[in-house]
Amino acid sequence: MEPRSALRPTGRRVFVFRMNKMQHERGGPRGAAREPAQPPSFGMFLLRLWLWAVPVVMIVAAVIFGTIAVVDGRWGLFVVMLFIGCIAVSLLVFHWWVLYRFGRPPRSE
């Protein structure tokens, strides 16, 4: 009995996957018409508002309470507000990335 030889990758699977993806992007294998894009809903508007407003409000609150902490000489509270401000900035950047990456409407060709 002969030992089995290992399968060698031919790259055809990747080619077939890319062809299927290209056909899907064009609207199907026969160029079928796509459904028209729907206008943005009120729920999507609220989601976008929430994603932008929360980090901005956090930054504003951190600046206000940090200023009050410095005036009163409470340096521990100032450090906490500085930390919250940094978290708010990172959250703003993350939300911007999410909206940029996933929030764009599909391209029409």
C-alpha cells in the first residue's frame, strides 16, 4: 500500500471565490438589476447622532469638571477627568472609524 501524498494548493479556490464576489458586486451572474437603495431611516439618524454626541459630551464634561478640579486644587479628580477625556477621544476616533468603514451607502454603478 502506497502512502498518501499531501494535497497541493492550486489557487483555484481563491479564483472561484473572487469570481463569485465580482459577480455579486455586479448584481449577479447575469447582471440582474439591483434593488434601489432605500433612504436613510430615522433609526439610522439616531444611531449616528448617538455615536457622535456621546464622546463629544464626555469630552466637554471632562474639560468642565477638570477645570473645576484644578481651581479647587483636587488633583486626584483632575487626573480622573484627564483619563475620562482620553477615553472620550479614543471613543470618538473609534466611532469615526466605524461610521467611515460601515456607514457609507453602497456604491451605485
